[in-house]
Amino acid sequence: MIKRILYATDLGLYSPYLMKQLAQIAMSVQARVDILHVVEPMGVFAESIINTYLSREDARQLRQAGLQDVLLSLKKQIKETLSRDYIDILSELDIDEIVVEMGQPAEVIIQQALLRESNILVLGSHGQHAFQGGPMGSVITKVLQVSPIPVMMIPMINLGDLDRTNH
């Protein structure tokens, strides 16, 4: 029985469509929902700028406190965006927690699903970089390959169809 869903989102262009699909799924089984957004670690370029312009101590403090501040700020912004842009959908969902974590998306998604004892993962078939080729995005592909928890993939729709799904 599905009692708890972990919905992983990149908060991209398809989010409104995916949230509506999530609401239908969650309501049909009366499941609680955790929403997860994963922030990828800083790239080599950002790291080199930090290492070039900051002392070792300042860089260490930035990595510790600064990143935590960024994650907290992101979580607050996500809550505000959800409250503002998805008020109709949120009223239909039993959201337990909104989580923002840093790391490699597929790994964090599976870790959080296990930690939260999710019965199923819900993800879109493509993320922000949907048109870089391939029938599925890299994150969903990795999650499908290694997840010990069932995964529900919501297929991508054409951008022109987004308006029709809002009615």
C-alpha cells in the first residue's frame, strides 16, 4: 500500500504539470507527500574562484555556513513559490515536508526516499535539460537503475500542451 510519496523536482518549466499529476496520484491513494529539490554541488569554476579570492579559512566558512544559508534560503523560496503558484494543487495534497539537499541528484533522491520510508518515488521523465537528447533525463535514468523503491515516471509533454493541461 502506498502511504508516502517522495516527489523529486528540479522546479523547472514542467513543474506545474508535474504537480498536477502528483496531486492526482497522491489523492487517488490518500498518500502523504514529501517534496525534494536537490542542489548540485558547486562546479570546478565556482570552486576555483572561491579558492583564488578567499583565504582558506574564509573558503571553509563559506562552504559550511554559506551553503547552509543558501539551502535554507532556497527552502524558504520554494515554500513561498508553492504557496503562491500552486495554492489550488497544495490544497489537494497532504504535504509532510519540503526538503532541499545538496548533492548528486540521483543519490540524494534515493537516500531521502529510504530515510523518509517512502513507498514510491515520483519524478518527471526529463529535467531542465530535456532537449540534450535521449528518451529520458540522466537523473531519472540513474534512479530507475538503482532504486530499491518503486519509481513512477511522469512522461514529458510538449510545451504547447502545457496550456491545455491547465484547464
